[in-house]
Amino acid sequence: MLKIFLLIGTAFMLSLGIVNAQTIQLQERESIVNVGDDMIDGVFLDINGNTRLLSEYSGKYILVFFWSSNSTGFSPYTFPFQATKDISELYYNKLTIICISIDKEIEWKEVTSKYDILTWVNGRDPLTMRGVFRKYLPSILPYFVLISPENKIVDMWTNRDEELLKSRISENMK
């Protein structure tokens, strides 16, 4: 509980500009999760600057999509828009999609508005690569983490292929 309070407080101070990500040093060794492990909760900021937690979306499957405009060369051709849209419609009552960027706020807002990716929960890691992003340690972006309604890691992968995205979701949500 204390850890969640500290994460929320840190995100709040970041959003107010009291501190910046460069001044924050993590005091604890972060965990690395694997398939079958419990979800590690994490703080992110939504498009309105509100502090959110992954755990707010518990009870349904959660597809966390870590991305950066720099790593994906962000465009409709590198972001799996159609597959993500198809999945969100097909599993509307069973799945929440959360896109978390590690971009700086200006870049993130520019890309999300330009490509209209506000259809899903859209957030930004306030600590860039040292917050919720670090808890899952994506090796390459884009990176997907599928979490069960019971908060267990079901699958983790990296790939831009839309058909692979659809098949991974379909296989795991039987």
C-alpha cells in the first residue's frame, strides 16, 4: 500500500512540475515479471494528466501496449491500428486496452491527437523508462502484456504484425 501511495505522490509531483523524471532516483530494485506471475501495478498519467493505476482496470483482461513514437516510427503503418480496433470491438466486454507511451508529454500528446489513438485508454509513463515501463522491462517496442481478470500475466510479446496480435489475443482469451 505504501508503494502505491509513493507512486501516486511521485506522479502527482511530476504532473505539477515540482520534480522531473531526472531528479527521481528509484530506491528499490524493480521486479521483472514473467508469464504466470502476478501483475505488478503501476502508475501512468492519462491524456488529461490524471494519475491512473493499472489495477483500476482489474476484473477484465487488460492488454497493455508499451510504445514510443521514436521506436515505432509512429504511423498508421507501424502501429497495429486496425488489429487493435478489431480486438477492442470483438472483446469489448472482456478486454481493456491500455496504450502507455514513454515519450515526453509534448511528443505523446502530438502523436495521440494526430493519429486519433484516444479510442483506448491512453497513458504516459511519468517516469519515462523508470516507472511502470521498467516494471515490465520491454526489450523492444512496441511491447504487449496481456493480463487476466485475476491479475496474472497471461502473455508477453513484441511484434508489429497485426495478424500475430489478433492470434495471440484469440488464443489467450478462449
